[in-house]
Amino acid sequence: MNGAHAVARTLLNSGVEVCFANPGTSELHFVAALDDDPALRAVPCLFEGVATGAADGYGRMTGRPAATLLHLGPGLGNGLANLHNARRAGTPVVNLVGDHATFHKKYDAPLESDVDALARTVSGWVRRCDNPGTVGGDVAEAVAAATGAPGQVATVLLPADVSWSDSARPVPPVPARPQLPYPRVRLPQWPRPCTPVSAPPCSSVAPRPANRP
């Protein structure tokens, strides 16, 4: 089994049932895996912001994470706004971001970027998978991180050669890990007691000047 099929099967094992996708060439093996396993519903999106916004909305409505499939750093960049919203809302989202093959990184291709740093700006958990033998475990850990209360964005960076290489295997789900609680904020009590304020008598109001011609 190649890495892409192991990722798809691990997502299903972990309870992820839908993937909002705007893929490119680096993610074609995962697109083929989605086609081979219709239990993981693929929803093509014309823009990355639509994919990340749909995943955020899905997580808020169901309480369960959806996956996104994005193309390299520029694709992740196009979806950052809604991932920022998901991070602030504590929405569980699992991002799968394709990357150049590991042996191709040194050539600094036109779409090469520091995708790891970009992912950290909106993700509470980030992992780069460079070994097809561990890709199943990495994805299971990502789902566990995303679903731990109160929920967060988890991102897996998936190089193309990890997707197409064999020797990968799916793994069972990993229990969700609770996150550190947010600091408590003392909210104001409503309705607040108020002191009535009386309007001044009309006699104390200075007269308005007469209109001059």
C-alpha cells in the first residue's frame, strides 16, 4: 500500500469522513486514493479559502474534524484566513498539505516555500512526514491532536514521494489528547446595576443664540 492510500484509510479509521480539496500535482496520488475509497467523501473546491472555510464550518456544526487537501505553501497561504478563524474558534481541522518530493527540495522550484513556518501560524500541531512507514501514525496523531478539547487545527506536510512510495500501512485511531485549558476570563454579570441619571431642568440649559441674518 502506498502512503496516500494509508493516509486515506487512517483518516477513515479515525472518524474523518470528508475532505475539502484543492489539490495540485503533488497531491495526485492522494486524489487517486480518494477515488479508490469512496467512504472518504471528496469535495472539490475551486479556491483554497473555500476548502478551509468549509472545513471550519463542518467542524463547528458537527464537532468532528474534516480534512483539507492543499497544494504546497502557496495553496496553504490562500486558505490562511479561514484557518485563522478555525484556530481562534477552537475548531477541529486536519490539514493535509502536499509538498515537493524530498529529493527535489534542494532545487528551489518556483512554488518552494517555508511551508512548515507558514503552517505554524495557524496550527496548534504540525508534523512533516518524510517516511512512508510512519505516515499512518502521523495522520492518526494529527486527528487526535485536532479533536482534543477544545479543538485545534492540525497540519500534516506530505511530500509527494511519501504519497507514492510503498511500505505504508494504515493504523487504528489514537485517543484524543486534551489540550491545556484556555485561561479563565471573568465575564461581566448581566444585567448590570445602573444608577439613574436625571436630565437637567430646562431652565439650566443655556438658550441658543438667535439666528443672525
